[in-house]
Amino acid sequence: MLGWRARIGVLVPPGNPTVEPELYRMTPSGVSIHFARLDSSVSASAPGAHGGMEDRTRAYVDSLPAVAPALAAVNPAVVILAFTAASYANGFAREALLAERIASLTGARAVTAAQAIFAALQHLGVKRLALGTPYPETISALGRAYWEAAGLQVVGYARLAGVENIYDESEERAYRLARQADVPDADAVLLSGTGLPTVGVLDLLERDLGKPVISSNQASLWRALRLVRVREPIAGFGRLLTAA
């Protein structure tokens, strides 16, 4: 039987090519991952494009009742909303309600990528955050406001320049973004966005910067595994996943 330790359901934006391979790459033996894609039919803008991203984000969240129940068929122990920008647009104060909505639609415990990141930052004792985003300015500003509302000091900040489509970005660009965002007094660096490829450079960044580096996909899997009480270390993908 697949998923004999745990089955994890994941809701992912329709054009995102990054979440599946990154989660598969990090998932320990005996854990299975199952995906459903949010609906893009009401959005006029291209998936991943900077133009129209805020409206597209809200439209994807509106599609939850149509797509989330399909995950219930595989009996997941937990469902992740792998869509950090949705939480930024929704706001920190309404985050718990968003997770509760997903739980009611799937019949499983639910966590958003942003909730997972916040849990990871708390686990690591982070108070001062360096934030790197690949989003347009409006979503990036909402992201910064989200983390400040969560009680963190955003002491370093960088937005990836020249992005036309987040899904065309590379791990090399993510690496450079993290270095640009980092400042000496930051306790950790966050690379936000489940569509930004990061997993292959997290360990390298932690060695080079000398501090934890968190990404949306990494934190999402880490939190889901803790919720299902699977604590097997996943070597090579950052201090968070190897933390006790």
C-alpha cells in the first residue's frame, strides 16, 4: 500500500511546475503525496505571469470548493495549500479561516504554505527575517505586511528583478535572490513562493550564509510531516528538515 506511513494532499496553482518535483525529491519512504490543481478557467492572465497576478490569485482561491473535495478520495492525513501568495492576499488575520475552509472541504487537517513557514520560523526561533520574493511589487508588499503582522521584523528584503513568469525561474536565480535579501542581523532567510525552484540550493545557501534558509515548499513538507508525526531527517535539504 502506498502511503503506509502517511498520505499528504496538496492543492497547487494550475501552472505551477515546481511543487510536485520538489516535494517528491524531499519526501521520505512510506509517505505518498497526492495533488489537485486549482481552477484557472476564470482567469484571463497566463499562469505565473506578473501581470494580473493578484486577481488570478484570488480567483484560484475562489475555486477551492470545486477542486478541494477531490483530495478526500485518497484519505489524506493532512492537506497543504501550496500557494504562498494566496495567504499574502488573504492576510495574516484571516489565515486560520482559510485553513479551516480547506479542512471542511477535504475532511482532513489543513495547513497553508505560509502557516507552515511561520511554524518553521517559530521552531527555529527566528525574530528577524530576510525576505526574498519573485512576485510583482503588489504581492511582494502584501508578503512583507503578512510577516510583519505575524510579529516578525523584516530586516532584509529583495524582490527578484526581471521576472516575466515565475515558473521560468531557476535555482541559480533563487540563490542570488537569497544572497541579495540577506543582511547580517537577519536570523534566517525566506525564499517565498512555491513556484520558485529552491530545493537544490538550500543546503548550499545555508553553508554560504551561515544561517537557516527556508523556502515555501521545504517548509510545507516539513510542517505536514510533523503534523502526521513523521520526523525522519531528510539530509541535504536545509537545517529545518534535519531539525529535531
